[in-house]
Amino acid sequence: MGTETRRVTVPFSGEGAGTAPMTWAQLGIWKTMVRTGINMNIGGAVPMPPGTSVEEMQTLLRYLVSRHQSLRTRLRFGPDGEAEQVLYAEGELELTLVDADDPAAAAEELRAEWAATPFDYEREWPVRMAVVRGGGAVTHVVLMYCHLAVDGFGIEAIVRDMANLDQATGQATAPVAALTPFELAEKQASASGRRAGEKSLRHWEHVLRNIPPRRLGTSDDPRTPRYWELVLRSPALHRALPGIAQRTGIGPGYVMLAAYAVALFRCTGRNPSVAQLVVSNRFRPGCGDSVSQLAQLALCAIDVAGVDFDEAVRRAFTAATSAFMHGYYDPLGLDAVVEKVRQERPDLEYDIIVNDRMGVLGATDGEAARTPAAPTTMRWTRRLDALDAVLNISFDAAPDAVEVTICADTHRLAPAEIEALAKEIENAVEIGVANPTQG
């Protein structure tokens, strides 16, 4: 049989309709997508428990799109290219049904295809769903979202909200309690919203005016495609982080941020280390369970010259906490701030992104701590023609390991320098474990 595909129409209807400006987070993502040409779709393929039916997935899709306004919102472009949100009260979308001899492979193939295919922002709903079957039984569901509609925490909010679906009736058992994108846009346009945004922009301007010039040099080994991605998988980091976090009273994500700052300083000789941090903004009132795009970038500088590792962790915590409080602003306002500073500082460079995606790490027990860790591995993965920064670093929790993903411009950091930076991040933590009084 190979693979057979068909589509089922799923109608939906929900509360609310109209137009609104894009929220600050949506506009920030949109500007990055336009600048880089990267679609930034977000989603995955999920194995399903035996007995899952196509009808259940149809009900779920109808429920989610009807209930969450972000999933039935498209863009409308004016004559000057400016975009606004358009919310629809009703409509239809398609559920894709895939029957395959190898359903796992078919699900992954479709996930990759959807991840690489931009949404039609004016005509397509911002969610794609497919049910994959093998031998007539549902084995996987593939979901892909437009990043303008949700961020990673927004997807987690969707998953939590599935518990409010009455499968028998298809109706919700609880009201939506979080802010919608339209409500967010209204709050951001209010006097209090503008004040919060202006405060964040003052923070940005202060940091931009006080960081040293160009962070990275010029590579002696530029490659094509220009951007290369390396993944370091470190069981040693997994074992070390809980102990340092307990000793300092500061979470593992900040420990890794300190390790990045120390490593970048060691590799470049430039201090302080600068990072744009991904801020969830979920701590803001009404935003915790919002099915929307809320993530923005916030800028911090971490001075690690001549300090021990525990002090570097404390400084990373202080700098990051301040940055997180100032990650809520109008991107057009930030453009104006950057342009003003560049007039005085043409050598300004700050486009390094650090993203902690580890979540909660499980602590290692005493027996595990006495057992030699598996060796660290490094592997080169993707080669890209575009990237959203000169240097983009992510930290992820894997089973019994921490993964450090570094994607960088090989015209600024040679592949060997990217490898050296990854090793220095791990080395900074290991030194911090062995002797926290040495930086």
C-alpha cells in the first residue's frame, strides 16, 4: 500500500470576531521571519495510545480551534505591508488522514514537511493536524502551529486545556481563563501597557550603551551554507547541575547561563558576555495559560572577569532576572532605540541568543554520583542559509544528559571555534563542581 492520504473537513465556531493590531510578541516574531526568511513553525509528531479513534481527533481539533481565538486568527496586510490580526467566529479546516505501512516514518516525514512549509498567513488557519494510521489503527498525530499563534508555553497551555474537553459532547467543561491575543493587544495599547514597554526600552538602551563593541571576530574558516549547528550531549552536565544549584540556591538554567558567559569570555577575551534571553512573559497577570505567542527577547550583560564560578552564577541570576522583567516592549520602539544608539556606536553588536529550554532537571541520587558518567558526545547536525542571530545557543534536558545546541555564523566563528565554545561551556561547569572558587 505504501502511503495513502485523504482529508476530512472539520467545521468550527467560537466566540469573538474582528480585527486588532499584532501583539508585541507576534510583531517581534513576524519581523524575524521577514528578515531571515525562516518560517519558525512549531510542533511535532506524537505517538497515540491504542484505541484512539479518528473521530476523537476530529472532536479535539474542533474543540481547540473553536475555543482558542489564536487558532482561528489570520493576518491581513494593508497597502503599506503592515499586518493586523483578523479573528473569525467560524470556518472550516482540514484534518489530514494518512494510512501507511510504516506509520512512524510517515508521521516523521509529514512533520518535517509541515515544519519546512510556511503557512499562508492570510488564507490558512494557523494549525495543521494529521492522524496517521497503520493497519487501520491510529498510531500518531502530527500537529504543526504557526509561531505567530503560539509559542512553546502556549502549546503546553493547549495540552493542559485538553483536560477540559468533554469527549461525549465536544464541549468545554470550564471557561477560558487566560488572556487572548486581542486582549493582549488592547492591554499593550493602554497607558499602563505603554509605560511597561517604555520601562523595558530604557533597560535595553542602558545595556546597549554600556556593552563593549563587537563580540566576535572574523572566522578564518567560513563555510557554505553559512550557519552550522552543533549539539553537545553531556551526561556530566546532567549530574553536575543539581549540586551547583543546591549549593548556590540558584536554578540550573542560571548555572548554564553563567557557564555560557564564562565560556564566551574564555574563547573571545571580551567581557562582559552579552546574551539576548528568551522571556516567556508567562509570569504577567492573565498570561500563564494564554494560548498565544508571548515570548520576546531581553538583553543582559554578565561580567565574569576575575570571579569564581559561584559568583558568576550569582551575577548571571541578577542580570537575567533584570532582563526578564524588561522583556515586554513594542519591537518598533526597540528599532528606534537601537538606531539611536548605533548613531553613536556603529560598532554595536548584541545579536547572541541564549534559550534555556531545560525545564525541571531531576536530581541525581548518591549512587549515580559515584558512578562514572557516560562520555560527552558532539555531533554536527544542520547546515542553514539563514539564522536569527550570529550565535544562537539552547539548553535542553535529555534522558540522563543536558544537550547544548550551538548554531553559529561560520563567517564569525569557525567550526573549530564552535566546538571549542561548546567544550568550554561544559568545562566551566565541571570546574565549578571541582573548585567553585576558580572562575
